[in-house]
Amino acid sequence: MRHLMNPLDFSVEELDRLLDLANDIEAHPEKYAHVCAGKKLATLFYEPSTRTRLSFEAAMLNLGGSVLGFSTADSSSASKGESVADTIRVISCYADICAMRHPKEGAPLVAAMKSGIPVINAGDGGHQHPTQTLTDLLTIRSLKGRLGNFTIGFCGDLKFGRTVHSLIQALIRYPNVHFLLISPEELRIPDAIRDDVLRRNRQNFQEVVRLEDALPRLDLLYMTRVQRERFFNEEDYVRMKDFYILDREKLELARKDMVILHPLPRVNEIAVEVDDDPRAAYFKQVQYGVYVRMALILTLLGMEDVAC
Ligand code: CP
């Protein structure tokens, strides 16, 4: 039985196969419409979500399966003190696979150790968000035609942004990726990523504060939200929240073929006027998230060849 805790749980070759499968699902959705008939996905969300939970549910429904679950800790027996380990033992009796989001780092791993079914980490605290990374890799490969040989800028909350941490770890396995890390001093990338991931693997990276300085050099811009829920006090959040706002005027500095990504939700960091720019790809990214989660469910259920 296989789980997904971290994007590095898949080798580069396995990831290639997963992304190929997602592309085939995109091209031929009818082939996959009933392959999971009789299978059930449980979504166990102890933290709010729109995209991740609903795209998992859409993915399983698109495969002909069913879904069950809860969307807040308050509506589950966690509110009565039930542990994650006990909950997953129970859910293993009801479902064939589960996706779990939890505010505590490592909670999905604890679940996986006690689970009778595959567990997918759907985001754990400020740690990892591997299915967002799969979404990002599929989006980049589909829109740029390659993974590697580009300069990518990560902008915003690089300290708490788990999507950023996961994607950097995934991208260092591809050739010739240059990282521009754009953040205010207080929200710089953690040492664990700068030293243990980027420096240790001799990656080409640079930290800058001004988005304007980075924009002309980028093939891809990955914007992120300053996350109110990760701050210890409101004052710091208010000071940081509008540090970066990508608008039409700033985009004049960027290349005509730069791709703008964002895991969403967005607050103010991308002006709504940018949505009509052909470089804005963040809503396409949402659609790729459904295809890649369909491919992931099939892979973890050992059904990746079912429609061939
Ligand atoms: N990108 C992402 O994780 O969005 P949600 O928090 O809405 O799931």
C-alpha cells in the first residue's frame, strides 16, 4: 500500500508517468468515467479548503466513484478528543482511499502509519502540500512544454507557504532551474529550505525584496498569499499583507510569455485586472488540479493501467 506525504515520495520517472496519465485523462475523459465505480474516497479536512477538498471530490466523481467525509474538525469527533490515529482506523472501514488536511505538521503521516487504506497529505500546517505540487508541475509542463531550463520567481510569504516549500523540493530534481525568492525580510524562505534543500543541492538561487527587480528575468512567477492564519499577531499580518500587489503596470516589466501561477486563494496580491492578461494561468492551474488528482487516485489504488 502506498501513501503520498511528500512530492518526493514519487521518483522523477514515476512523476512523469503520473503527469502523462493526467494529460491522457484531460484528452480522453470518457475513458475514465466509470473506472472507480464502487470505490469510495474519504476527505478528512481539519482545516478550511475550497480547491483541494472539492477537486478531490470532483476527481473521484469524474472517475465514477463516491465520496464521503467532513470539512471541519468541529463537525467530526475530533471535537470530542478523538485522535487522528483512531479516526483513520475507523475511516479505513468505510473508504478505499483518503485525503487529509490538518493544521498540525505530520498529522497525515501519523494517519498513514495506522491506516488500512492509502492516505494522501492534502496539506499539513506550514509543512507540505504535495497535491498542489503535482498540480503545479502538471501546469508548468503543460504550459511551458518542459520541467527544467527556466527561471522561476516565488513571491510573497515564503516562510509559511507550504506550496512554495513543496514545489522547490520537487523542482530541484530537474535541470537548470534558477530560483528567485522574492519576499520581505520577515517572510524569507526558512533555513530548512535555503540551506538543506537549495544550498546542499548546489541550486542556483537568489533572494530579493523588490518584485520589480525580479520580473524581467522570469519565465514563471509563482505568487502566494500572506496567510493571516499562520501569523501569531494581527499587527504583523496587517503590516505584511499588501507588501506585493501584481498589477497591470508592474506586468509591463515582465516577458510576454511569462506564466503567472498562484495556488489560490488570492486576496490582494494579484489585482483582478491581471486575470484577463494571457499570462495569467492560475485558473487553468485549478483545472489541472482535477486531472492530476484523478491520476493520483488511480495510481495509489493500483489502477493506473485500467483505461489502457
Ligand atoms: N490551493 C489550495 O490548497 O487551496 P484550498 O486551501 O482552497 O484547498
